[in-house]
Amino acid sequence: MLLFKQEEAGIQLNAEQADWKDDTDDESDD
């Protein structure tokens, strides 16, 4: 159960990092 929660948190973290990366890429294009 704990392992699943850690994995779920990791997925959410990766998603946030992907969004942040997309935002910075957009800003770089400008």
C-alpha cells in the first residue's frame, strides 16, 4: 500500500515537472 502511494506521488511529481518543462519551453520560444 505504501509502495503504491509512493508510486502515485511519483507520477504526480513527473506530471508537474512535465507541465513546468512545457511552460519553460514556451517562454524560451518567445
